[in-house]
Amino acid sequence: MSNFLYFSDIINLCSIGRGIVMKKFHFSFLIIVLLLFTACQSNGTIQAKSNNISTNPEEGKTQDENSNTTTNEPTKPAIVIDKDANENGKVMILMYHGIGEVEKEWVRTPENFRRDIEVLYSKGYRLISLMDYVNNNIKIEAGCTPVVMTFDDGLLNQFNMIQEDGINKIDPNCAVGILEDFYKAHNDFGRAATFYVYYPIPFRQKELIKEKFEFLINNGYEIGNHSYDHPSLGKITLEEVNKQLGMNVKSTKGYLPNFVVESLALPFGEAPKGDSYNHVVSGSYEGVEYLNKAVLKVGSNPALSPTNKDFDPLKLPRVRASELNTAGTGIYDWLSYFEKNPEKKYISDGSPDIVTVPSVEEANIDKDKLLGKELRVYNK
């Protein structure tokens, strides 16, 4: 028999004893109850009536927990892995030019551009910047697919400022205005695009160049090199190539001294051949150096994942964001393709520190391109 009584048992016994005293005056029973209560108190402990719960706060601690030492090991958050994740799938780098009132081969109307964004969003695509893509810094929720948006030529209808009551405001029908409005309503879509500008007047409002540039880089957008005045880099001398790219960087730094131009979109998609191609990657002009971590072609197909063994950031293809004369390689052609072949597109696992791929893709991974990230392989 246990030497301990629960407190509730003692109270019950006391109540019974009190009833006996009141009804039958059995004083001897009351004395027994009091003796039992005294015995429990002298033992020094009253057990809590609970399953495996101790009233001693130190009980159950390890030696390290009872000491003053602490560990620097961070607690890892729970990782959500989508069952169909494939982070070695393909990524669309969309190529836009103008946003205008009439739809043309190289122009989207504001209505059609809004539709592009809405369709991408509804189908689970999320905006990331070009450099985040190149650097494999892809941070989107599980099950979603990254998409990169680029704009060539630095046109007024890409970024137009209008005045209302003497205050400069972004035109709601220009590319930046449409992107900003959609971001306000759906911030999970992301906020990113790269604008490839040439000179002397990018975005065609000379007095507002600095203001526009500062807005872009302060709000998640990037500015890229599109040469100084848009010649074909494959049809000029190598010295002229250096001049065109160096003068662009020099001009951009005149407005943004601390900004680093890291990517180039080839005018007309043309570049010097063979070893001379290196001149579009790096060089200098009048003491100004340029170094492109990414070079974009005109192209007509999605790009490889940045972890793919054949990924080459210096020759990236793009998808034409158009519905006219695309020869089956426009934005909606590829959206349809990925709808029918979802295993071919990049699908995020939700963790930026892990690269998750199905086993059939493992052989296509370049482990040196993981950049310290964990590779997780699963069988479908």
C-alpha cells in the first residue's frame, strides 16, 4: 500500500468523518482521519493528480539545461516540400519591349500586359529578379514557379511619369505603373523586373532619369546594359563593342554612383563570334570597367535551372512576351506547354536553402552550382 494520499482523497475522508461526527458522534473515526492527515504532512510531499507532470521545475532537465551554458545551434524552421517539386526545371525569362495603345509584334497593350500578369499569377508563377535567378537565390512558396521579366530599350511607355496637382506620379498605364498596381493588390506575386536601357535619354524624359532610376533600384527592380545607342554588337569592331558597353555603364553610374550594372541584353540578339564573344562579357573603356554576370539573347525558349549542369548565364535565352508572329514560341505557347508537361518546369520546394529534385533529374545537377545548398532527391 502506498504511503501517500491524494489531497482530494484526504478532503473526502475529512468530509466523511465530519458527517459521522454530526450524525453518530463517532469521535474515534475523526481522530483516525486527523492522524492520517498528519502522517501525510510529515512525509513532506503531496502528489499532484496528473499523468507524468512534475511540480518540480528542474525535474527532467539535462545537465546542460541546468547549467548556465547555452548552445549557438540555430533552430531550423519546418520545411514544406511540395510533392511535385523540381528545382532543376526550366524558367521563363520573358522579353518585353513597348506597352502601347495598339497591339504589335513588339508591343503589348496595357490590357494585354495586365492579362499576362493575371494569367501568370493564377497559374502559380511568381516574379523574381534576373540576378536572383542567376545566383540561385530563388525564394518563392512551395509549389510555385519563378518567372523573370525583362524590358528592352528603356522606352517612355515602360516608365512614364505624369503630373497631377504639380506632383510627379507614375502613369498607371505604363509597364511600371501596371506592375506596381498589381503588386499592391497581390504582393505575393513579387516585385521585380530588369530594364535594359540605352542612351542618351533612357525612358525618354531627360529631367526625370535620376528620379526614375532611383525609384527602380529602391523598389526591387534592376537596370541592365543595352549598349550606349543600340547598334548590333556583332557588326561593329571589338573596340566599338568595348566603347558601347563601357559608355553605358559610365552613363548609368553618372546617375547612380554606387549601382553595379551586372547584366546585358544584346541589341538585336547579336554578338561577336568565337572568342571575341568575351568582349560582351567584360572589358573597359576610358577607365570604366564592365563585367556582366548574365548575357541575354533574344531567344525563343525557357532557360535552364541555375543548378543544371548545362546552365550558362552568359548565353541565356528568352521567351517573347507576344502573341503575334511568335512561330509557336511566345509566352502563351510555353504556358500551354508547361500545363501539359508540368514536370518540365521549375517548381519550388519552398525552402531557399534546399534544392529538391526528382531522382530522374539528379544526373543533370551540377553540384558545384549548389553553392552550399543541400540537395534533396526523391522518387516520384
